[in-house]
Amino acid sequence: MAPIKTQPGKSRLVEALLETAGDMRRSGLLDAAAHQKITLRHAGTLASAMSEPIEADEIRALRERATMSQAVFARVLNLTSGYVSQLERGTKQASGSTLALLNVIRRKGIDTLL
């Protein structure tokens, strides 16, 4: 198992924690889910997992599956309905916290945010 790279500026303590978690995983003391949770939290790869791009038609499908209008969907995401419309037409690309929330909805469903 290759060592996990940490975000720039991470402390030696975090590096030691990740090394220990890796050793525990290899020895069987830590299951895969617990190891992944530790590494996602401390290695900084959560941002890449949460920022998987979403196409315009998938955003529309997420909203329709939630049986929400663009206005209601926008309110849940703390956006304007015009921005949701632009996302669904593909004239804008979701980024930052909007992209993270859309990925949460994609993986866990709209009820996670309600």
C-alpha cells in the first residue's frame, strides 16, 4: 500500500495518524470503511470526492426525482432559480459548495438536505 499524500501544510501529527491508520489497515485491525473515513478526513481527498462534475441533464433529473420546481430546488440549495435554470441548460457549470451539495444529493438523495 503506497503512503497517502497529505495536503500541503499538514502537521507531522496528521502524517503519523495516517501512517498508523495504514499500518492498522494492513494488519487487519481497521476495516476498509474506517480507514477510508480517516484518510478522507485527514488526507484532504474529500474535496475531490465531493467535486465530481455533474452534467446539466443530470441536475435536472436530480431535481425532477425530488419532485421539486426549480424555485424550490434553488431554495433548498440556497441558490437563485435563475442559476438553477442555467445549470440545467448547461450555460453554467456547478462548482464549489453547489457542486458538493449536488454530489450529496446524487449519492444520498434530497432528503439528506431537508
